[in-house]
Amino acid sequence: MLRRDFLKTTAKAGVAYSALPLLPALQRTASYRLALIGTGWWGMNILQSALQHGNCKLVAICDVDKRQMIAALTKIGTLTADKPKTYNDYRELLHKEKPEIVIVATPDHWHPLIMIAAAEQGAHVYVEKPIGHTINEGKAMVKAARKYNRVVQVGTHRRVSPHNISGMNFLKSGKLGKIGMVRAFVHYPGGPGQMVPDTAPPEGLDWEMWCGPAPLRPYNPTMHPKGFRSYQDYANGQLGDWGIHWMDQILWWTEEKYPRKIFSTADRFIKKDNTDAPDTQNVIFEFESFTAVWEHRQYGGNEAEKANVGCYFYGTEGTFHMGWEDGWTFYPSDKNKQVLHEGPKLHYPDGQNIPELWADFMSAIEQKRTSVCDIAIGHRSTNMSLLGMLSHKLGRSIEWDGEKELILNDVEANKLLQRKYRGKWEYPV
């Protein structure tokens, strides 16, 4: 079956799944005080799922961009009768409102400080992926979650996607045989782009606070909103953004918790715009029992390849593609055997399974257990992406001790496990 046929079939399934009944906000039994920090597109996706699930009262929202916050309030008015207070500074929100649940949906470089502060205040936290910008931030986040005994769910919602779950069951059943290699990839169309001049920050945006602990750069409209992912001061490019989902799929499948050796080559062969993240990247992750490969390009999208995103698992019995909007497909080595396929069940327009992940989060809080995407799981998956970027920045391979979370015999490389915070902000320990 061709990719375009997959998409026709799975789009219908996705629409039907999106239409599943969700609890109206006004029928909720409010139990937990809820706050949203980061009111952009994805933060509002999470909040909508939270409100529709029920058992929360929205007490506050926070954003350094008043324009986003005003738009969020308008949307919130259609979802609930709650009247949340608004804040520019997350610290003031945590101190005054003392929420019991906090959603952290800011740019990547803000995730660690806000998650840790929320847990210290006593809140359970749903934090978006990747969990941080550097590896030692993730260590501090895991430490805080355990110290304060808080449930911290990471937004890797593919862990609860029905086709991903059944696909993992297929892989772990041994039906693919012995798996020796996994190739994870994201290939999307694009082009050189163009340079956009820096400008003064728009009215209502606190640019100083937006940059926070990261370097203070001149404001550029390509950075905010959404564009920050391609700026290495605030994120880690395609590997740090898209890649973590597929690194997580690899770690979900294998019993190994981390790679031993990592080598990356990357460059900007095509992009001629303001961004600085690689438009082309290849990473080799050497595990004990298999090799994993990551590749991305931000150009050259085409119909020649059956899939433009996902993981190919290569085994002695065939090849298995774990995809996104095209579900999963098993191609047996024996051509006399039938190709097997399962379509996705996603919520549109954004092709996600946040409602299922939020339901697990709430259940974990009630049952006093770790969640399906616990912070330790998110930390290991984030680490794979960050180690790939670290190797690229060094220009050489690295050996990783996943138990000690150190790079072996490389003082220069270990310095890149964290970075100096700006101004008054202190790097978490």
C-alpha cells in the first residue's frame, strides 16, 4: 500500500477518533487547582484536554507574551466557566496561586526551572518534551520529582497512541525476528528561506523574560512564536524537537536504557535564513545488541519514499515501519506472506493523543504511581537527542556511561552537559 493510500485511510480513522465524546467542562467535579504556563498553540492543546477530562479547576495562566495570553483567554471562555488569573512571571503564579497541577508548555530552555519550581511548590507537573536544553538539567528534574514525590509526566504522547502500543507489542512478540538496526528519520520539504531583519520586540512581549536563563539575543520574528526550535540557544533543532519522539520509540522497544557510543555529522547545506540548527543531520547510536541511526533533512520532500517520518526496525523476518499519521506496517522478508498494516487513531487537527496521556497523568496522581511517560523515561529519551547534538558540536564521537551520565575520557565533552545561565538565573543541581 502506498503512503498516499495510507493517509487517505488513516485520515478517516483520525477524524472518527477525534469525534469521540469528551466530558463537557461545566460537568466537571473540580478537585485540583490547575495552572498553565505557556499559552501558545501546544499549551492550549494540552489545556483543552485537561479541561475536557475534568477534575481540575483552572486558576491561573502565565505567559510573557500578552498577545498569546489574550488569545488564550478567549479560547478558555469557550471551554470552561473558570476565570483564571493572568501572570507574566511563573514564580509569582506559583507563590500566590499554589496550584496542585502545572502544565509547562514554554520553549525548551524554560522547561527545567519551571518544572522544578512547580514540584518544589507541591504541584504535579505535565512538562512538554524535550524536558530540557542540556543533559544535567534533566538530571536535576528527575531528582526534584523524586525529592518532592511528585508525578511528572512528559508530553511524549506516542507512548499512549493505540497504533504505537500495538506496534510495540508486535515488535516485542518476536514476530520481526532478531532486530539488528533501527533507522529513525524525519524528512520534510523546505528550501533555503531568507534572512529577516531583527526588530524591536512587539508590544506586550517581555523579551528579556522570554530569553530568561538563555543568551539574550536581539528579537527576531522568526524566533517567536514557534520558530525557536531552530535556534540552538533555545532548543536543539530537528533532532531535539521531532527526534525525541522517535528516540523514545527506540528506547521503549529495547531493554537497553542508553547507547554506548554516539557519532554525528551535521551541517547547513541548504538553509540561508536566520536559524542556526542543522538542516541535515546523521547520527549513529551504538547499543550493545543493535545500531540505531537518526537522519533528518529539512528539504527534498517527495513521494519517492513511502514514509517521511518514523522508525524502520530491520529484523531477520522483515522490516517494520512505526509511523505517525500512516500507522504501522510490517513488510515480511518472505514475499509469500501478507503485508500487515494498522492505521492510527489520532485527535485532529494536530494528530496527537494528548487526551489519553492526560488521563494517564491524572490516574497516576490518584493512584500515587509513576506515569507512563515518567520524567526518568523522558530524561533518557531527551538524552539520546542531546547526545547526538553534542557529538555534532564537538565534531567527534563520544562514549556514554549511561549509569553515571558522563562522557568517558573527554573533559571537553563533559563541559557540554550543561551551560552557564545568564544573569540572576541559577543552573539547577
